[in-house]
Amino acid sequence: MIFRFSLALLFVMVLPRVAFGAANQHIEVAMRLIGHHVMLHVGDSQSVVKPVQKIDNQYRIEFSTDFAFEPSSIASIIDSVMKVSHVANSYQVAIIPCTGSEMVYGYEITATDSLVPCAGRTYPKACYSLLITLPIAQETEQNQSAGIVAFPLLLLGFLVAVAAMAFLLLRSRKQAKTQPAAESSEIVHLGNFLFDPKNMYLTLGNQSTELTGKESELLALILQHVNETVERDTLLNTVWGDEGDYVGRTLDVFISKLRKKLEADPNVRIVSIRGVGYKLILNG
């Protein structure tokens, strides 16, 4: 029960983080896609594109193999992915050597103008990394879009979690009401008998007698109120609950069956209290 509540609570707590992290994850996927197409363009379909590194609003794409590049081809690949993924209309690109921070090549794209110098010049084969910088306003816009998506998801998740917890709580209370003693795993003394309510049997010496589920529940209930009168309505409502399939004689029939199974010990008796209910009497 506690485990199910914990799962529902965890769902509510984690959902907003997942939703608001969707924008950043989308950008990182787009960056990996850029790395993948760059490798395909230089004829390498086997090497691994390393995990994208993010520092503030800058993304670093690293490769596992050396390659040569021509600026206009790289620019075309990056621009295509940016447009298809709707990541940004404006951005800056820098290509740097893997072992240094000095820019080998760079350019800038804006919503109104583009600056791609040195087109047509081929740069020699070497180990390069791509640095793509997005405007801060662009990242803010991505996070706001994630927030618009996150709110209805968060609300839906919260309502589902609350409904689930309410259902589990109500079911737990109903089970506790209708099965107060049947779930007990302890064997109890009943006169000279040993009564196991969970496994539903009575033992007297070497002789064991099986009980039905209703017999076990009924006996466990009146045993809780030993030497006290338990009203008929209490017995019927607790043992049969809201099944609605019992008649006036049902309780009497089960009491009669229990009396027969308990008759081996004269110190244990179930007596009728006329017009009220039944009492379990233990002598000695």
C-alpha cells in the first residue's frame, strides 16, 4: 500500500522535471543529429558521435575520428537540421581543434542575415569539434514552450495520482472493515482448540478441522468479543459486507456449523441471545 502511494507521489514530483527538461533534450538530440550528418558527409558511417556537452547556451559536438571539411557543406548541414528541428533561427558556429580552443573556422546565422565566410576552401583532415551557440532568448523561448506543454501534463498527472491514492485508501479501509481478523497470521487459543484464522482451520490435539472463509471470519469476529454479545446486524454487515446475497437464516446456518465443529470442547460455546445476536463463551 505504502509502495503504491510512493509511486503516485513520485509520478507527481518527477513529471514537471521531465516536461521542463524536454526542451533541452530536444536541442541536444538536434545537436547529435548534426554530428551524425557531418560524419555521413565526410564518408564515415561507423564512428561514434560523442555525447553533446552543454555549457550555458553553448553546445559542443565532438567526434571519434578525424575529417576534412568545406565550410559551405558544414553550414548547409547545420542549417538544415536547425530548420527541421525548429531549434533556432539565429546561432553562431565555431570549429576548433580537439586539442585547443583557438577557432579554426566560424560563422554566424541570424533571422535576417547570414555570414558564412571562406566558402569553397577545404580545411585539412584533423580532429575538430563543433561549438554551436544559441541566443539566450532562444533557450528561454524553448523552456517557455516546454512550460506550456508541462502545465496540462502536470495537472493531469496530479489528478490521476490523487484519484489513485483515494481509490487505494478507500479499498484499504473497506478491506480492514470487512476482514478484521481473517488476515491475521497468528494462531490463537480457543479453549483447547488452536485457531488459525489465516489458513482457516481448528486443531484439537492431532485432529484438524477445516473452516470455510465465512466460518473463519465469523469465528474470528466473535472471538474478538469473547463473553460479549455481538449483534446480528454487526455480524452480517462485517462478514458479508454489502454483498446483499444473504437472507435471515444465513447467519444461523453458519453459527450452527461452527457449533458442530466446536462441540469437541465443552468449554467453548456459542449461545444465542434472543432477538439480539450471539455470544462466544469460554469456560475455564
